[in-house]
Amino acid sequence: MLAAIARRAGAALLLLIVSSAAALAQPQPTPNAKPANIDRNGVLMLIRSALLALDHANKTGNYTVLRDLGSPGFQAANTAARLSEIFTSQRNDKLDLSGTAVIDPQLSVLPEIVPNGMMRMAGFFPSVPSQVNFELLFAPVDGQWRLFGLAVNVSQSAPVAPAAPVPPAAPASPAAKTGAPAKKPAEAKQPEAKPPTPPPAAPKE
């Protein structure tokens, strides 16, 4: 979104601020951009100062400070009233960006210097249940980077439940483990041998 703006040069360059959830597509590096010479601390300061200023403005309804922190181009393109109108939905939804003060962002577009000399970066703050996505554009003013473009939205980032552990197999009972002693098959009983009965004695005469 802001990459297209960053590629335009001259006084006709207009600021675009996005606040709707559907408007911010996955940012991509700008063609022909060069890596920005800025350290991690400087990057964190710029990101957090911009998003916390927006958070303060959304919570108070006063966008004067957010406007004053911007570059001359930002101020020329936006009155405090226009900023209030742009971020109406975020204000009504009570979007809370305070977590950006303590959560480290993950950058999808590393700080880059686009052909017109501005610095652009994009990324997100992973959080639950909503993920804060951002894209920022800064203009060099008197040796400092000042906000020129801002795109912010949120998307669902539900945690993935870990897989349920497989319960260990129940220990086998001794009978099952060693096997019950086999019963001896019943033996067929043999008839008992008896001595033959002697014949009766003959009577005496």
C-alpha cells in the first residue's frame, strides 16, 4: 500500500493512511530499494513512537499530537479532524495498541530507502487474540526521520493448541505378561485291571 506511495516523487506525493482491517495487504519489499542504515534500537523507537502516538490519539480522541509528530508532508495532508475521521472505526472498536510498548515487532519488510529517499518498513506485533500489522513510511527532516505514512490493522492470531500427548500404555498384568500356566489336558482313565475270578469248586462226593 505505502510502497506505491513511496515510489511517487515530487510535490504531488500524497499521504495515505489505512485503518481498515481488509485494506492492508501483505507488504512486499519495494523494487530498487536500498537497505537503510539504521540500527535495531532506532527502528524500535520509530515504530513504537508512531504506534503509541496513534494509540494515545485513538483513546483520547485528540489527534493533534499524532499530526504534530509527522513530517511537513504528513501535516499538510492531514488535519487533526481528518485523522479523527480516518481512525473512527479503530476508536469505536476500542483498539488497544499499548502492547506495542513491550512486545518486539517482527519485520516482514526490513527498513529500506526507496528511490525518493524515504524510509519504509513493515511488520507485525504477534499477540493474542489479535495481531497488529503495520506499515510505516518516514521522510528525512533536519537529520531526523519523521512520520509520512501510516497503515495499521489487526488480524486474528489465535494460538494453536498443542497436540494432546499420547497416554502411555497400561502395564500388562503378570498373567498377561508371563502367560497363565496352561492346564494339563484331562487324561482318559484306563479301566482298572482285576485278577480273574476263579471258578467255583466242585462239590465233594
